Amino acid sequence: MSEDTPDNAPKLPPPDSFHLSAALGWLGLGNPSEAATELDSISPEHEIRLDVLAVRWDVRARQGRWRECLEIADRLVEGWPCEPTGWIDRSFALHELKRTREAHDNLVSVAGRFEKIWTVPYNIACYACQLGNRNEAREWLRKAFTVVDRTRLLKTALADPDLEPMRQDIARLARG
């Protein structure tokens, strides 16, 4: 797999760039089946790109195909270990597969690499909360609030079912 990152990857050439764009359009319209069809039209030499795999993960996630999501995320982590996408997606898929302890441990192991990415501490907080570790969840959620707009994150956290046991703590954590 290529070590290309989003910053140095060559542009996806036509017609594959059109298929990827169309897939994103279909996802925006809420039609993952059509998005998958567009992705399947991408040539084999380009289907292992970070941008293509990331969209394929999103398609499979919207279809609830979590085992396939895990396989795609594993490819992302293997090919681009310095990119947060694969790590976040892997943990999310593990959590959806009821493997929350693995999801938690996977993301904790790389949290130091991605300190500016709010979804890393946020997702760890969700997994810790679901595992019954509310003190740990509070600490990770506090870190997430330092990285992203507090108002936006507060709204997200209050609506997240994974954080339901911590509803009373969330507003306090948002205030700092």
C-alpha cells in the first residue's frame, strides 16, 4: 500500500476522480448503495488510496456492515499509520461489533499521536463511559473540550447515547 498522505498524494485522475466525487454525492443524498456502485467503478490501482478507502468505509458504515468497516479500517491503519482516520474508524467499527474494550484500547494506544484531533479523546470518552469507567471518560471528554469549539461539542455530547450515563457531568465539563 502507498505511503501517500492527503498532503502529498497525487490527484486521482479521471474517470476515477469522477466516480469518487459521484460516490460522495450519493452519500450526501443518503444513498450508500449508489455510492458503492460508483466506488466499484474505480480502477483497481486506485481503489487502495486513502481517500477512496475512507469513502468506502463511510458507505459500509451507513449500510451497517461493520465487519467490512473493520477490514477497511485495518487497511487504512496499515497503509497510513500516521493518519487518524483509520485508527478512529477501526475503533468505531470495533465498538459497533460490541468489542468496546478493543475499541478503547486501540484508540488509547495512539491518542498521543493525534492530540489535535478532537474525535480521538471524544471517542475514547464514549468507550470508557460504556465500559463503566466514568472517571476516565470525564478526563478524555475534558481533553476533547480543549481541542474543539465547546458549543459544538457540548451539543454532540449531550445527544450521544454512549455518554448517557454522564449527562449531568457534560455541561460542567464543557465549562472547563
